[in-house]
Amino acid sequence: MDDDVKRDAGRVIAIEAEAVRALGEHIDDGFRGAVEAVLATEGRAILIGIGKSGIVAQKIAATLSSTGTASFFLHPAEGVHGDLGMVRPGDVVIAVSYSGETPEILYLVPSLKALGVKLVAMTGEPESSLAREADYVIKTSVGREACPLGLVPTASTTAALVMGDALAICAMRKRGFQEEDFAAVHPGGTLGRRLLSQVSVLGHTGEAVPRVPSSATFAAAVAEMSAKKFGITAVTDEAGRLVGVITDGDVRRAYERGVTGEATAADVMTKNPKTIELDVTGARALNVMETYQITALFAVDGERRPVAIVHIHDILGRGAVAVDFD
């Protein structure tokens, strides 16, 4: 690789990474107030910005919308020509402007105040005209831009983007936004469809369900786990009711204790495992898995007989990573 390219790219990455690391110093009362304003609004969060800041504002609006806060982007230039009619009393407006002196945004401020909306300034200049007019200020100040001329917004737009994500995620957590909510606003995506589907659709039933009687040998339980490939098997009593499970971890710990293959499934099983019902959604099943740090769940009927098994890969898909909402 060209050494100049590697050096210049590394410099850009280092400058922007440092800008992001420094943002923690800006989580202050202004940021907290902005989060509370977003949570308290009975209307929408409306993002405004011009140029590259406008692009960042569009992304923040999209992130807010997908995490439980109704939001949209309003172009300031269009706002002064009629689109301001989309803003209603009770909304919160988040204006993204690093300088805090963007004319198109400042021109809107008196009208926004007349509407009685809360105004949040996301700016690198906390003493700017926009910041002085705002109810809350989210500071996005950076030491320098990654552009060698110091002209092209680079580190500053990255900082604004990250603070927008922080705002959205803080609001999401405070409002208790969960997997079911995510699925409800992502119905067209593969993950959304899986999260909305019930375990009866996502799971495996019939002979695909790994199970052994409690009297089965340990060796037979391991063989059943290997055959069904879920890393777990149900252990049932004489009536077919679930009394325990054996997982890969149980097998490893049994071998460490010197348990032989002639031991019974009851000797090595984990009692009282977590279960779900067939009509539970994939989102709820995923929540249980994440809460208890497990990768598979048995669905039981009214008699506590294991009628299905669902694995985390059935919900998220191969290679997907679960998101921790807790």
C-alpha cells in the first residue's frame, strides 16, 4: 500500500476517534435536558440542519424513529417557505449546526419559539447565537477537523452523529423500548418478521425436538444432543413432562467431575429450566434468552411437555448478533 495513503487515512481515523472519545466530557445538564425533552414531548422530534449537518440530522431523525421516538427531518430552507406548517406546539426541535450561526436555522428560531416548541441546539459553539436561543444545548465541540485545511466538516460531523446516537439510545432505554417495539417498527425487514413471528412458526417441532427420559444414560443424552445439533436436550419424566435440560455446559462440567456414560440424564441435568409457550413471539423469546444468557428455549404445552425448541439463530439468523436492550 502507498505509505502516504496509509499515513493520511490513519491520521483521519485517529483525529475522528479522538473527537469521539472526548465527547464524554459533554454529557452534562444540557444533554440530560435534551433527553428529557425528547421523552416528555407529546409531539415529534424534528431535526433541522443545512449541508452536511443536514445529512447528519436526517440520520439522527431516522435513528430516533426506529427506537421509539416519532421523528422527521425538516429542511430549514423549505421551512421558511411553508413546511414550518408541519411543526406543532408540543414538538421538540433539534437544530444541528456546528457553528451555531447557520442563517437559515436562525431565521426559523422566532417562528419556532412562537409555536411554543422546545429547542435543542446541537453545536460545537456553546456561546453561539443558536445556543443562546435554545432551551438545551448538546455540545459537539472538537479539537480539530480531520481535513488538513481545517475546512471540510469531518470530525465535527462524526461528533454530531455520535451524540445523536447517544441521545436516541438514552431516550430508548428510558422509555423501556424492547425487542417487540423494534419489531413493530421494522415489519418489512427479515429480523423484524422473525421478531414478530411466534415460536410455533420459528421453532422446531416433532422429532426435531431433542429429548430423553430422565432414566436414559448420560451417553444416550449426549448422543441425542449430537444428533439434533441444538447444544441442548430436554429431559422428561414418565409422563413426558419437562423436568430438566442438559446443555453443552452440563456435559463439560460432568466430564470434569468424572461422570461416566453410564450415569443417568437425571444425574447431570439442570433442573427447572426456563421455558416459553408456543404463542410467544420471537421478540419475547429473544428477551428471555438475553436475560438468562442462554441460546435455546423449549416451548411447553399446558402439561409442561416440550413441544418445540427455538434457537437464537432461528430468530436472529446465522451470523447476526443479539442486541442487549437491558
